[in-house]
Amino acid sequence: MATVAVIDEASAPISLYVELAPERRGDLEAISRAAIAWAETIREAAFLTDPFLDVRVELISGTEGSIDLNSQIRRIAGAAKDAVKDTLSDRKKLKAIAIAVALFFARDAYDWARGKGYDELWDWARDKYGEIIDTFSDEDRREVEEIAARVAASKSAREKAAKVYRELQRDDAVTGVGVSFVPGARPSDVVPRAQFGDRGGTLSVIEETIVRRTQVDRLTLTLVAPALSDMELKWKFLLGSKTVWAFMDDPDFKERLRPGSNSAPRMVTGIRMDVEIETVQEMRDGVWNNVEQRIKKVHGLSEPTLQPGWLDAPTKPPQT
């Protein structure tokens, strides 16, 4: 278990306690990502209370069975103390923010964070974190409750806390998580891994059934650009005013296009091709959408009777 250096009076310690399965060690990548999300959660809670506060994760340490993400909430050096009007001293305000953050990582307080009354919060905090609550007077209580309610109601703060759960859930060695204000101490209120999915809000597998269909049509297409290459590339056609991109999948026709063939067709823009085209479609939002098209058979070619007008368009701008 880790310890934190002596904290000055202008800061408040708060640690995320990550419990591990017996004889297991945490995954470095998952713990590192959780540490970043943890710092973002505290920083967001601090900013919602006082934009002149700073947050740092001072140390990531641990022994067999647990890992501590030790942090400090403190005022930025030189910041004006009267920038935010309130009655709490700096030290008490920092403690109040720490209590607000703890709501997201305490099993018994989670329902309160979702909207239960202030009395439950105060009783819970006095029972779990009496060493902090006892430093507040009855007059301080209203402001502490306001800070906790503001943080708990913040969508951005909730999302950042949820990310901590999501990152820890990726590591199957992690069995629980909680918040401690006493360095080196296991919290009495640890959230079990079974609740990570609910609190993280993601990582559930969503199965989606994709509906597809295939149809084959006999069409006459106008060639715009053939893909005369050994690579599988799409040919470009026109069907009226609609552009059609399709793979050439007729082996006999492709053989005629090879160099040295005695029956090579004349591939010129504007030629008309009588083909069987296969279209694969997917149902998306109640509408069939084309996924892929392939020319399965070329039945015949015919020269264009008239040069398409767009072929006569100048390729260079007129000289002035």
C-alpha cells in the first residue's frame, strides 16, 4: 500500500483504491488509463466548484493485492482567494470537493448521487469519513451539500467518473474500487466489480442482425471508365443519369481483354454493354442500400450511335 507525503494546509489528499484478485497484478495500460480518467474526474469536480483549483495525481503505487492512485486537490499558487465568493475556507472547500468525488466511487452513496436526499449524504459521510466531516460546522453543511449536489448533477463529471469504471473493467485482475482520504487505508465502502458495468455505462456487447439480399438484373449500361488492370478495381458506368460502380466478374470477358487476345473488344468511353449485374443490398433504417455490385456476365457490346455531349467538352480553358 502506498503513502503520500505530508500535505500542506492548502491541499486535500484523496486516493482511488483499486483492489486486485489474490496473487494478481494490475495491467499497466488499464491502470494508466484509469489514472488519467481519475484525474479528469477530480479536475472537473474542482472546476465546477472553483476554477482556481489545481489537481495532480502525485503517485501511482501499490503492493500485492491493491493499487493506490494518490492525488491532491490544491489551490493554484498566486490565485486570488476571493475569486469565488463563498464562506468555506480553502481547506474545507477542498475537503468538500473530495467528498463530492467520493460519491461516484462509494457503493452506499451511489443511490444518493442519483438524486436522494441530503440527510442520507451527511449520515453516510459521517459514518465513512468522520475524520473529514467532523471538521465542518453546522453552518458549513449547507455549502458542502451544494458542492456535492453540483458535482453529482454534472453530466461531464459523471461521464469522467464512468470512464474510470470502464478502464478498470478492462483488467480482469481488478475486483473492486473505492476512495480513501487516509493514505494506506482500505476504504470501508468498496464498489465490487459486478457494479462496474452499471456505473461505467458501456462495455456491454450490442448484437445487431444485418439483413442482406442479393438480386441479379439484366441491364444496358454505358461505359465511362474501364479498369483495365490485373487488380480488382471497379468499373464506372452510367445507367441513365445514375453512376454505377461495379467489379468485372465475368472471367470469359476478362480473358478477352488480356494482351494478345484475338477477340479483344474495343473499350471506348460511351460504348453500351448488355450485362447481368449482381447487387448486394443491406437494410439500414428501413431502406435497402447497395453494398456491392458485380458484372457477372457480359452478353454484348454496341458502339454508341452518337458521341455523348459531355465528351466534346473542352479539356483546357479557352485562350483569351
